[in-house]
Amino acid sequence: MTDFWDADGDFDYEAHYEAGQREKAADTAAWIGHPGMTDAIYYFGLQGGANSTFTPELLSALDTWQVQLEKSEAAPADQEIKELHRQTEETTRAILAMIDSAR
């Protein structure tokens, strides 16, 4: 269980809220049959989204985003990291456009 009390003994409401959102994202990812997409679902705020939100195109884009993010985190060269960040940003814009058009 996560401890939501900070060093001063105050309850960290933000950490508690974010943990709840991550849990909802994990539940959503499992519900749509893509448990590996928890981070992408959380990042784009799709937790608790309707099944119809997750079109094949959106799932493909989310998968691409997830792979690009993982590659950029593991990339050794600065130029490669910059290129991966650029690709991730392009994919992010495409995903946000899909989400907006679905609403």
C-alpha cells in the first residue's frame, strides 16, 4: 500500500489522486485487453473511457506512442533521443486529435 503522508506528516492529496487515476488506467487497460498500455491510457487521460473510444486506429497510435517513449528512455545517443521525442510528439498530437474527434 502506498503511503500518502509527506515528511511533515501532512496528507498528500495530489499523490493520492494520481495513484487512483493510475489504478483506473490499469483497470481500463485490462478491460480493453491491452494491459501494457496503462501508461499511455494514463498519460492521455483515457481511464474509464467507453469501449467505443478505443478504436483500432487509436489503439495502434497508443501502442506506437508507448514504444517510442520506451525507446527514447533507453536511447543512448542525444540525436536519437531528439528524433524519438519528435516522433513521440507527432504521435501525441495524432492521438489527441483522435480523442477530440471521438468526443
